[in-house]
Amino acid sequence: MEKHEQITLFKEKAEAVQTSVIEIGELQQAFLYAIEVTKKQGGSTIAAPGLAQKDSDALSAFRALCEENGVTLVTENLRSQIGKLHTGFTVADHAVAETATLVQDSSSEDVRIATMLSEIHVAVLPASRIKADAMSLENELKEAMKAPPSYVAFISGASRTADIERVLTIGVHGPQELHVLILDENVD
């Protein structure tokens, strides 16, 4: 399956579970998107754990944009901010197109808090990290599990549950919304 087909399949499957998916050409677009979603919904805090380790320049740019827009950016010690975090912002490690599933190394407690306890989760997904199916991720998952203890999360849409009468409730055990921003690293 070609990369374009994987992206198309991922988008179709994600939209079927009410996940918002857009394609972007640069990380700054993701920062602006997260700020806009946060402000539009009355939030004031974005949790972005792990960004400092991945790209300190990007973190500085995100922090400046947040300050310009009156949004607080929190990158560590998220446990002390529980209840105040509106938007969790992460960069996905991998994805599975056939199920629109994000695969996230969640060994860090801060990453788990951002992805599970924020009202909204905005995930940047580099297009090159999308695989056709779960079996295509075998080598990457084996590598991730070499250094115990490991915690790998598989995220498919917003949190949802239903009671015995089949009444669906969104956001009980995690974010109410999932937004996936597919980053095309080849766009200049």
C-alpha cells in the first residue's frame, strides 16, 4: 500500500469514530491549531510533554505562540496540573491506517496524563510513521519493548463507553475529542 493510500485509509477510519483529521505542512500549523481549539472551547492550558526532548527550538516557538495568545503551556510535572489541563499535545510515534490507531510511547507519566486526562487531545502524526496494518509495526513494537518497563498506548478516537441500555457517552475515561494532524514532512 502506498503512503497516499495509507493516509486516505487512516482519514476514513478516523472520521468514522468522530476523530478530526487534517493534513498540515509544518509543525507551527499544529501549534496554532492546538491554540485555536483550546481558546475556542474556553480552555487556557496546553500540556505538551516530551516536546523539549524532541525539539527544543519547536518548544520555544510553541511557548511564544501560547504567550501571544494568552494560553499557558505546561511541559513537565503535569500531575500538579491535573484538573487544569484543557488540551494535550503530543507527537505520535506510529499509526495503523486500517484502524486509525495512534501508537504512543507512554512510558512517561506526563505523556499518559496529557493523552488521557486532558479534555482534548491534539496529536501530530508524521505521515512517514503511518503503517498499513498492525503487523507492519512488529519491528517497531519489539524495539519499543526492549527497555522495560515500557508503556505503549494504542489510541483510536475519543474515549467512549456505553451502559447496559447502549447509551453512548463520550469522554468518560479520557479526552472528549481527538484531533490528528497529519504532518507531511515533504512539504516546503
